[in-house]
Amino acid sequence: MKIKKPQFETTTLWDFPTQNYGDRPHGDNKYSGVTPAFVIWNLIQRYTKEGDLVVDPMCGSGTTIDVWCR
């Protein structure tokens, strides 16, 4: 299922209404260090271009992987 991408935040003050975007949760919400999916999505959009390798050495709750897969 294709999801509509959220609007890219162009400022350094990011306000996200929820942990997730799309129709399902990203990562493991039981993980105590979970980062909101919107933050990960904005970082990927801001600092990478198509074809770049994104590495998350800690992986944590898996939010980065979930966002990248979408």
C-alpha cells in the first residue's frame, strides 16, 4: 500500500502530531527510546538523495528501517 508522504518540514522547529505516519505504527512502541517516524522521515529527506545508503548502527526499535521501507 502506497502512503502519502507528509509535508517536508523546512524549519529547524519540527512539530509532529503523532509517533507515526500512514496507517500503521513504525518500530516497536514498547521500546523506551523510540524516535517519532516523522523525525526520521524528515532527516532522510533533508540529508540524503535517492540511492544513498542509510545506516542506523543502533537500530533500536526499528523505526528507521520501517520509514526507509515505505
